[in-house]
Amino acid sequence: MTAGLEVEGSGWIRSTDVAAWGIPTDELWTIARHNLRRAQPELKSAPAGHFMVGDVYTASQLVRLQELITVPEGGLIVGIPHPAAVLIVALTDSASLGNAIMGIVVQPRNTGLFDSMPLPPWARLDNTVLWMRPDGRFEDLDISNVSSDSAELAGSSRFMALVARLGGLDT
């Protein structure tokens, strides 16, 4: 387990640190969630979903995303184009899947929307795209062949079965 910790600057918590503290992992996660609740990001609604903006630690709010947004049966597609911005689309049908691909993958990459936002020295623009399953677990999604109006999206067999149930990919 590696997690960022800010105490008069930035540092890293390693598995060896956790072991040395002698605090159960579940208790550390409880403390982390408590600390994240103190730094409320701005959650905004958009036509195709939601977006969260705040400081460079906003992406860490994914730990408690189920507290902030109702997760539908199909889960959520989550894009992290910048540590201070998280894009979220609820998967309910094939149109929502298309909205996720366009709003989270195609448009940010083609417009450079987040390129001008300042980054701390330890951060980078990542373009991470995840599927938050209804059980709260995250899976990485593979993005390829991004063009001006489409992209290919692939994931686990569980994710691809969901895509088939939703009616396939239109984008």
C-alpha cells in the first residue's frame, strides 16, 4: 500500500511505515476517510455526469466516492485527467457509456482542457480512466485509438459483459 501524506510538505506512506506504526489497516483507512471529509472538493453536475474540482489532492477523494455520488447498478466511469479534477459518468445505458467516452476520454485529450492547470512537482497528467464497480472496487480501463470524435475502450471480462448488457459501444 502506498498513499500520499501531507505533513508540512509531501511524503509517502510505505507498507513498512504502516507495519512500524502497529495500527490496523482498516483503522488507517478510517482515519484517511475522516481527513478527506475535511477537504471537501466542489462536486458539480454536468449534462453527462459530474465533475469534482479542488486542490491537487482531489483525486484522492475517490476513496469515498460512494459517499458523494449514488452508484448505479452499472457503476461509474471515472476519469482523472489531473490530480485536481475528477470526471464521473454513471453507467445506465449505451448513451451514458458514449457520454463517458466522449466526456472523459475524447474531449479532454483533444482539447488539452487540463494542460494549463498547475501541477505540483510530484504529480503528472495521467489520463487515468477507471470503472467503479457497484461494489465500490475500481478496475483500470484501457483506452486506445483516440480520435477527434471516438475512442476504443476495453476492460475486464466483467466490464465488457456490462458493455454488452448496456447495448454495446456506439462511440
